Amino acid sequence: MSNQLNRQCVADHFQQDPRVIQAKRLILDALSAYQHQLAGPRPSISFLDTSCMALIEEAEKLRGRSLMLPYIGAGIGKGSLVELANGSVKYDFISGIGVHVLGHSHPALVVAAIDAALSDTIMQGNLQQNAEAVKLSRELCEIGNRKEARFTHCFLATSGAMANENALKIVYQQKSPANRILAFRGGFSGRTLALSQITDRPEYRHGLPETMAVDYVPFFDPDRPMKSTNEASQNLRDHLQRHPHKHAVMVFELIQGEGGAYPGSREFFITLMDILREHNVSIMIDEIQTFGRTTEPFAFQHFGLGEYVDVVTVGKLLQVCATLFTEKLNPSGPLLSQTFVGSTSAIFAARAILRELLSGNYFGEEGKILEFGNYFIDRLKSIQQRHPEVIAGPFGFGGMIAFTPFGGNQKKAAQLVKALFDDGVLCFIGGHKLSRVRFLIPYGAVCYEDIDAVTVIVEQTIRRLSNFRGER
């Protein structure tokens, strides 16, 4: 035994102990047995309503504001289904705004969480990290460099906002004294003091001091592809001419998520990126939401933009967020340093999610992302054709889908989202000028039957709210 221990760490033997392996097997068996009780959506259990509502009210009081949806999870789910604390079961088609791509209580993530709990370090960071953090960073660089990108560095973070903040810091340092930023109208980068300046929503920075100067460029319009490209490129040149040598970076959302699932086009992006290269302005791709939701792991790979990218940020479905950047942007001094770069459970989960996505036939033109996304879009189109005066769309691409209800009226769209929640479907609101109902489907757990059931509920709810009568 002592000779064997000399060849491996004690931790390796602990994790391979038959008792540990058997315990994980028993947990998964028990999980599966209870998941069988989650066969579909169901209403709340009456005697649990009071305690659940008390939790919601306490949460809102502690937060100082209402919850976006009256959601308190019970702690178990099955794929796209999730149980709430009041005993109700609902279809989760927003997945925590893109977080739970493998759905709820996925066995691989349960095992990842157990392995993380057994590996001693709860939070990893600047001073202490385990091997899995290094492996995850390596894997993200390798995946990112598959198509012409040149990332040499990966810095992990606990949130998408922090990943974006780190990206901006390293670009600012490299481009000093340039101090302006370019971004798209309708874009979303986050709600921190700095990122709220970039996010094109004035209400998000109400009462906040201005921390940086941002110039906005109009986004791609699919109804006017050539004209909108020309308008954006001319607008970009105007900004660059008005403030010569002052712009450090332009932030690109290739599919505007918070803005309402608006995709751009390769031609549009290349036109702008060529202009930026002429003026030595760095190109930053914000993939906090788009990562893992197109035909490629990175949306910039889907659009064929690898040779242009200087820095990219990822997050949401990975559980851990990260900033990937090229060697020329590697900062000097203590610019990047965080006590927490991610919990061990999140890092283990990220690696498990990557393994599933890379081995599970999700990417490509025939992959599951487009397969389920297109199927959902087709079903929503059928609803739109039956109720054209009520909804427009659907819009989006792959795992990011939305439609515009009631002419884009914000109040009515929010009412629809709440009504769908009550009827058994979790979705969310989005949009800039026109409000949309948006979906980020858990394509790693969904099936056709789930999509069929959800679209039936969507149509029934729309019919009820719009006072439709007659046959479907």
C-alpha cells in the first residue's frame, strides 16, 4: 500500500475508493427513482402554497425588489422539467437565462458536484487552485483556437460581468491612452458600474456617474442587409473620425440576446472589423450568452470570424465564466487578480458540460442545437400563422429564440411571460424597442415531446390572453 501511495496522491486513492464509487452509484439510483415522479407539468400542491409564498415574500423583502418570476426551486428536476417549492412542475425553457443547458438534475452534473465536494477546495482563486481549473482553461483555449483564432491565455471568473470587466481592463491597458469604447445599439454587456455604460439601456445606469465614453453603432437589420451594413460602417467611420485614436475596443454581440435574439451576419461583422483593423481598434466578442448556442462552440466560429478576434468572453451555460485573449493583450503588472475565479463545483460542472457538448453531436448543420432550435421555430411559426395579429416572428437562431407578442407592447409581453409561468412554461422577456418573449432551450435535455407540449401551452395562453375563441 505504501509503495502504491508513493505513485499517486492520497486524494487519487480517496476518489477511487470503492465506497465512494458505490455511494455515487446509490445517489444516482435514488435520483432516477424520484425523477420518475416528474412526468410532466403539474399545478402546485395546495398545502405548500403558503410556505412557498412566504419564502417568495421574504426573498423580495431581502432583495428590496420583486423577483422577476415567483420562482423558488424545490431542489430536483428532470431534463427540461423542474419542481418548485410549492410542488408545481414546469417546463424550463429559459434555463436560468441560458445557464442550465443540460436541464435539471442531469446525472453528469450530479457526479461532477459530488467529485467537487470531495476535492477539498470549495472556491478556487488567485492564490489556490486545483488541477481542474488549469485543465478547464487549457480546454477553452484549445476549443477557441479550432478555427483561426490565436488565444494563448484564459482567465477564469465567477460571472459574465467580471469576465467582461477583465476583457476591458486588458484592452485598455494595451491601447492606453485610448479611452473610448464602441458598442452596438440595443446591446447588453452587464450591469456593473462600468458595463452599465456600454449596455444600451439608459434605465440601467440611472443615477450612476459616467465612467467611460461609449459610441454606439446601429446593429444589423435582416430586412435591409446591405443598407444596414452601409449605415453601420459609415456610422463607425464617423465615430473614428470624430475621436481619432481614442477608441480602444469595439464590443460585439454576434446575436443580441437581451436585445431580443437578433442575429447579425458574417458580411456585416467583417465589414466593421476590417474598418476597426484599419484604425488599430481591438475586437472583443461578448459570448456570455452565445457560447454553445450555434453550430459551433463559439458563435464567432459559426460566423467565421476567428482571424479577427482579440479577446472573447464566455459564461452562462459553462457555470464558470472566462476571458480568452491573445498574447499581444497579455497585461503587465497585477491587473488581473481575483480571490475567487470559480467554485470547484462550477469548474467540475463546466468540464462535464464541455465533454457532453463536444461528444454528443450538438454542433454542425446537422447537430442537435439546430435540430431542436429549428423544430421549435417551426412550431412557433405555426402558432404565428394562426394568430398573425397577435404575434410576430419567431426570430433568433439555434438555441436563442424569441417572438414579438401584442405588437411589442412591454406591459402585455410581461403579462404573457407571467401567464405562461402560471400555465407551466418558464420563459423571459427581452427586446430593446419592441418587447419580445424569449427562450433559451435546454437543448442538452430537451426532446421533441417537450417542445410539442410547450408550444401547445404557449398557444393556449396566447389564445386566452387575446380572447381568441374557436378551434386551434
